[in-house]
Amino acid sequence: MRFQVLDIVPHAPHPVTGEILSVHERLTRVVETAVRAEALGFDSYAVGERHAGEFVSSAPTVLLGALAQATSRILLSTGVTVLSLLDPVRVAEDYATIDQLSGGRLEIVIGKGNEDRHFGMFGLELGRQYEYLTENYELLRRLIREEHVDWAGTHHADLHDVTTFPRPFDGPFRIWHGSATSTDAVDLAAKWGDPLFSANALQPREAYLVLIDRYREKLVEHGHDPSVGYVGSGSGGLFLAESDEEAVRQYRPIYEAMAAKLAAAHAGDTRKGKTMSFTTIEDAVAHGPALVGTPERVAEKILEYHKAYRHDVQSVSINPVLSYGRQQEVLASFAEEVIPLVRREVSTTLWGPDDAARAAGLRV
């Protein structure tokens, strides 16, 4: 199995103490943590994109440019590039630039994002989010593969003889499709034979499994080789300690304060994926995707989920309200203790020599 660190760069007061970092310090830590993740042997580092709420990831391409220069081996990615909002021409230009800066170490994950308010900010209609996503993806797909592109669509201006520059480092960078609640993203990924990345963050396992199963079925229906159907999985938070009980005790105030805050922000909204399905830490650990416990227990849980998802890459996020030193301890413990236990049991061809579509600059 491969392993990724994801930071969607939340920037909010500590849910218990009310303390908050400066934006400068928060962004500096993104770069420092990517460098640390590379040194620890993680396979990928991803940044999110948010344009509303308490986040400072509105310019992911700027962050990725910094990461491209600060690292030398690790794959760079996104979680997610909110393609429903963006001009595919500019996306092709920006991400090809990152691909070049990183020496071909880029793959991105696209989606419509888990935030309603950003559509109005960009003059777009929430109800057409999947229309935007589909058209923008299909144009972006052509722009990073072809030169002299002609295009006539519904939402983007017509194009004639357009070639975007710079071109990608060595052929088109791979695009994954983020999946959380809807079949639309799953079906789009399957149609084009692209890999899928499940959020696996807020809901019960069964809610995500039904979408992963649908993806694999549709992939075959569209005539694609099942071997191209790589799947990634997120997680509902990560915290490690010397005992399961101690991990729960320490993480409880952070998790439950965040769950309550999210519930209050979406009061009356019954849509899936807007609030945590598990309001207590015990429930999240026992029945949800939270990775909280000893390294051995967390490894067991990843393997339990793998039996259902059969995923190739596991993404984890370190809660930024932990002290910075504690964040680094958890990251190191995961790399040194959890990853070897999981890799002893499961393997994948993803990002290896048998993965023909892997990022061109990855060392295998």
C-alpha cells in the first residue's frame, strides 16, 4: 500500500483553548511538514483547496510551487482541486507549471468541493456543480494531452487552435476523481478509466463502499482494464498514543469539539457528508474512519478497511490544533510503526514500475 499526507490547511481557533496561529506560521508548517513527510518515506503529500470558511488553502498552486522546490522525491497532489469553479485553461497552465517545477512529480485529484458557498463567490450556480465539473474535466483532459485544441461547450467559451503552455513535464499528469457522496464523480472517473479517491472521512464505511463498488462495476462496463482502477482512501483523523485508552482520552476534547462545531455550522442540513456521523470519539473509533489508538490498532483498522475497499493508497491528516511537536511525533510514529505493519500484509502496483500512468518524475 502507498501512503499520503493530506493538509486541507484549516486555520481556526483551537476548539478548546481558542488560540490561533498566524497565517504565516500555518503556511510555513505546510512546507515543513511536506519536507518531513518526504524524509519519513511517505509516498505523496497533498494540499486541499477551499474558498470559504476557516481555511488558508485558496491558492493551492502557490503552495505546491513551494513544495516542488522544497522536496525532491515525494509525489505532489491535491485533495481536491475544485475544478467545478475553475477555468480549465488556467488549470492546465498552472498545474503544468508545477509539474515542470517538480520534475514530473505531480498527480491531482479533482472534485466539486464540499463547500456550497464558494459557487456564489465565483458567480456560479450550486445546482449545476456537476455540469461544471464534467465539462471542465473533459476540456482539461484534452488541454494537457493535445495541442491546437478546438472546443465548443456549454459553460466555457469556445476555443480554436489553443495550445496551453507550459506543456506538462513528460506527457499528461494523471487525474484522480474525488468521491464523497454522489455517483456523478464515480461515473465520470469510470467513464474515462481514471482512478478514484474516496473521502472516507465523515460517514460510515458502507456509504463509501457502495460508491467504490459502483466505480469498479462501471469501469468494466466502459471497457477499461480493471488494473487501471486504482482507489485511494482518506481517513477521519489520525492520533496515536501508547494505549488505545490514552489515545481516546487525549483526542476526545479535540474531536468532540470539532464535531459539535461542524454540526452547529450545518444545523438543519440533512445532506450526507456535511456533518460527522459519529459525534463521540468512542463511536468514531469503533464504527467510523477515525484512526485513533496505538500504532498496532491503527494498522489493524487500515487493514480492516482494506478488506472492504481494496484501496491502493491510504491518506492521513494530522490535526493542526495539536501542538506542532505532537503533530511531528504522530507523523513519525505512523511512518515508522504503522506503515511497515500494513505493508507486510498488502501491496500494490501503484506508482511502481508496472504502473504505466504514474507521474513521470517518480523514482521507482
